[in-house]
Amino acid sequence: MTTPVPPGTPGKPLPLPAPPTGSLPAVALPTDPTDPTAPASGPYPTGPTAAPPLGRRLAAELVGTALLAAVVVGSGHQADALTSDAGLRFLANVGASAAALAVLITLFGPVSGGHLNPLITAGAWWTGRGTPAGLPLREAVGYAAAQTLGAVAGTGLADAMFGHPVFRLSAVPRGSGALWLAEAVATGTLLLVVTGATAAGRGRLVPALVGLWVVTACWATSSGGFANPAVTLGRAFTDGWTGIAPGSVPGFVLAQCAGAAAGLGLAALLFDGRERADPDVRPGPSDKR
């Protein structure tokens, strides 16, 4: 995002306010109220600073997360029907899920922030706390509830589309220390990517970065990179190989929460807002226009 230049000071960017002590700069503090890239309620670019009504934002989070869960589960069913090769099935599932994330974040970003994940919402609330543009706690709770309901509904929709029993509990166990560690790493890095990119003024890249990280995490972690408590719970209600047994859900969610906290801590340590606040910092090659 380009910082406005006041009259009479050509080439001299206008400094932004210093971030609150102990936290990242608010992810939704615009320098220009007409800036179309300024986020309204989260880490993703969401359009003008006046946020849409809460009901519309909750609906966007519900529908977006439902579509995400439907793609994750549905692509697994499709791959299972097309090939018996486990590697090809996994490749198809991962590719469809990552592409869906990039599309859905871009689509719903202008409405709700395109979080689609309770931990992304928690990160938006935490980094924006105490600022006028921050996401209030009660709205963050509403986001999480809408996302969870959407994930369960999307899982049922995917099963129905492929003729599978709807809302049948999964029998796929996923419980071990190695898997929990993998979930912590996948989720922590996701929060680091989203929060760090936003703090560094690269919010426009977040949809693509999230999609790329999902591909990486799915292949590089033993857990498959669920990294989303709402979709993890939703996947407990499918009989496909993308599911997770209900008894394995608490361990996954706790590991995801721990990883998210670590990711936010790393983002606060590594990205403290000086890239945007200090007018004397020279842009790197990726910032040149």
C-alpha cells in the first residue's frame, strides 16, 4: 500500500502512528479513508474502511467456510472415485483446497475479511485490539460461530453431492504427538504468514500466500495441515478419507491454538510495523512499482 505524500514534501512519505506497545500494528488502520485496499475487519484486503453490517459479514463467513469445507471433502470423494493411487488422490485434494482458499479469500475479503478460520479471526482481534479499526471481541465470537456452522454444513453438502451418508461420524483416527506437532507448525506458520504480510504492507498478496502455504503444509507436515478448527470439526462428520475421528478433534484443535499463539508471537517479534511507519526505510526489490 502506498503511503500518501503531503503537499510541499515531494517524495517524503507521511509517517504512520507507532504501533501499540506489545502488539502488532492494527491490521485495519488505513492512512487514507478512500484507500480501496484498506481492510475493514481483518487481515485480508476488504475494501473501504466502513465495514458492512455484521449480519452480512457473518453470512459471508458462514458461506465462505461452507464452500471451503465442501471443496476439501468433495475433492477427496472425487479423487477417491477416480483413482486408487494414494499420491494422486492427495495431490488432487490439496490442489483443489488451496485453489479454493485463494478464490474464497479474494471473493469474501471485501465483505468480512475472508477469514474462514476461527484462528485467523482470533489473530485479527488480537492484533487490532484497542484500535478504532480492530475487530470487537463479540464480533470475533460471532465470526467463529458462523465459520463452525458453515464448516459442518459444507461437509454435509459434499457428502450429499457424492451420494455418501450425510453427517456420519468419521472413523479415521488422527491422534499422536507427531501429528499434534505438525498441526502446531502448520497453523503457526499460517498465522505468521497472514499477520506478517499484513504488518509489512503486503495485504494484497495474502490470498495467494495462504494458498501457497496450504499446499506446502499439506505436503510437508505429517498431519496434512488441517490448520483450521472449524473445518477440523466439520471433517469429523464425513465418512471419507479426508475425515477425522471425533475423538481426535480436541487434540488437533488444541495443537492448532498453540501453534496460532506461537505464530502471532513470532509475527510481533519480526514485524513491528517499522516497515510502514519509518519513512526512511528503503523499499526492497519486491516493493518497487
